[in-house]
Amino acid sequence: SIVDVRSRRTRWATTGGHTETVFDCVIAPSDPNKLVSASFDGTVRCWDTRTKEQTACFYTGDAPSGRLGSDNQAHEAGRGALYTCAISCDGGTIAAAGFEGIVYFFDVESKKALKAHRIHSGAVHRIVAHPLEHGVFATAGLDARCCVVTKNGLRRALNHTMPIQGCSWDPFQPDLIACGGKDGNIEIWDVMSEHNQSIEVIRDKHTTKVYGVLYSPLVQGRLMSVSDDKTAKIFELTPDGRYTAQLPVTLEGHESNVRGQAWHPEIPEICFTGSWDKTVRTWNSVTGDCLHVTKRHLADVYAIATHPARPFMAVTCSRDSTIRFWSTEECCPAAKIRAVLGKDASSSALVGEDRGDGSERRRLVGRAAGRELSQKMAASSSEGERFGAAFAALSGEPAAEELWHLATIESTGVKDTRGFGATGISVPHRCEVEGLVGARAQALEEARFAKTRGGDKKDVA
């Protein structure tokens, strides 16, 4: 903060942020505008991906008392230090865990801490939300257990022979969970099976521990693993979770342990990895080619987040205590131009792709740009609305759609203005400003009247 000591007024202040390593970040499945992050500082923070501003801060130290977000409370250093976080598929519950083995739960709407549960006897390095069932999560712990948990506690434990660091639900077969362990093996479990043993084990593909695993959201049975052997590997599984014995594609190039991983939500071939070597790499998971190396973080990169509704935006977090937002438009550089020109964006060439054969196959097969974009643009009533749909789906900057909304208001009139309760408006149109000021004045007048209504009649008069 910058304070004027003469007037004793704060002239400028930041909204705060993490003060220690940010180990995890995830975008809410139900809301691409909400980012959740977890840190060794013992906090879970919510951010608006459009304005990049913090919208809430939850403390693990508040869990016993129930109420969250008090910046004036003192918190014991290291207590509740977090390694991982997740938000339920309906956006109603945040879960987080760390070195204590305790899973913390927070209710998003009421902003209250729910009862925390000591699920593991060792540290928890990964927690992931069930893709379909509200409030259900899976955890991976160093006590050699993968646990299915809810805010009410433990639902089921899957016992491994070695500590595990990573787990991932199969989005196509949500009863299947993949787990990566210290022995370098990957196990596939059916959580509905009565037998306490995995249905498949992928052995000896990594030379040391597997830190994370992640199923592709676009290709059934495609699984990515990241390891301390400085590589990531791509496996092809059958729909029922069996390994096909096809040799995995190895992604080599990192100079240290690989930690972060994510799939591109629109392009099946593209994936991302982050490492202790401070870099984020973009890969073609089919050929194994490294397409791009980003060197902007100042320390280890621990997590990468993407979302199908904003497929060309990625978010990373690091030991340098920052969260960074990235545009991945260069993965398919002509897509936005083709859409604006009225052409099919889904068949745009990918970066590094040879189009000498004149192929026009679909490259964008996800929800936002592949299936829905053409329908939205065809249904648009103005050029501003049509371009806004294209930029919302294909731009790496979430605020780009706001530019086109302003243009739509300017061209079509006040009837298209946003509601005054909308969030993420960083540059309101002039007619919106007039409405906002009027609404604020009315609210203040109503508050003043309510305050004086029960007092002295002379005050009311």
C-alpha cells in the first residue's frame, strides 16, 4: 500500500496474493471465469480470469471456526500448507489438501469452511474433482492410498503398494481412476468394483516416480503421465482401461523433474507440461515434437490449467509465488482470422503442420470452437455479436470478448447492455456507467431511509 501520511489516506494498494509457492491452480468446470489456486501459505484463493483480480481468500486455519476470509486473523506459519486444490463439477465446493494429510472443504456460496477430514496419514499431492458427481473428489497420498472423498468424509480407499502422487478420473468412463506412484508404475482402478485391486498396471515405462497422470478430454483412453525422469509419456488405453501394449510416445526435452500437465481443450494432439527447469513446453502428443518453449517463470512450474469454454487460454503457477495467464492461439494461428472471415475455423492448420496435401480435416474438435462456434455466429444479430462469439472462443485473452460487447452496445443501442450485477466488467460503456451511478445512488438513498425510518421523526422529515 502507498499511504499519504498527511491525510492518512491510502492512495494505492494491491488486492493481495499468495506469499509462498503456488502449487496448484484449476479453473472451475462450471465457470471459466473462476480460477482457484492453492499455496504453501495455507490459503485457497479465487480469481476472476477476466480482470485477473482476487475475488475471495480462504484460510485453512479458519476451518475449525467456520467463517472464512478474515485478513486480520493470525495464522500459524506452515499450518494447513497446501499442495493441491479442486472445485466440484457444479462449482459449489472447493477441496484442498497438503502435507498434513487433511482434506479441507469450503462452501463457495456461503463462504464458510466445512469440517476438515484427516483422510491420509501422509502428504496429499493431488486432489481432483469427479467429472459428473457433485461434491465428489479423489485424492492421492504418500500413505499409498487413493481415496474417494466428499465433504462428509471418506467414501472409499484404494490401497497401493507404494506412495502415489497423482490421480485422474477418466472423463469418458468416470468409474475409472488412473494413479501414478513412486515406483514409476501407473495403475488403473474401477472404483465400483468390489475387488480391492487395480484392473491394470503399466510397468517400467518411467525410470523413477510418476508425479502426475491426466486423461485426455477429447480422445478416449489417451493418458499422459509426467515423471521425475524429466519426461512425459502418452499412453493409449482401451475404453475399459486396459493398456494396449502400444509403445508410449515419449516427450523429451525438460532438464529437470516434470510437474505440471494439461491437455489443449480443442486440439486433441496438443498438450502442455511444466517443470522444475522453470519452463512450460507445448507438445504434439502424437509425434512427440516440442512445438514451443516458454521461459517466463522464475522458478519451478507446478500446475497448468485449461478450460473447454476458453480453449486458447492457459494458466500456470509456480514456486515464484505467481500465477500467469497465457494465450495459446499460436497452436492454431489462423483459426480466429478464418472465423472472422466467415470460414470454418475448425479446419485451420496447426503450428508445425505440413498442409502440402491440401487436407481439410477438422483440427478443432472440442466444444467451444469446434461444435458451437458456427452455430453462435450464424445466430448473431449484429457484426459485433458475431465477432464477439469468435473472439470468445478463439482468443487467448478473456477480455477480448468485452471489446466486442462494447462495440455491439455502440452499434445497436442501450438494449444490449449488461446487467449491473455482472462481474468482470473492467471497461463499462458510457450508458452502463450512467446506469451504474443511478443504481448506486438509489441504493444509498434506500439505505439512508431504512436507517432513519426507525429513528427520530424529525430526522425523517
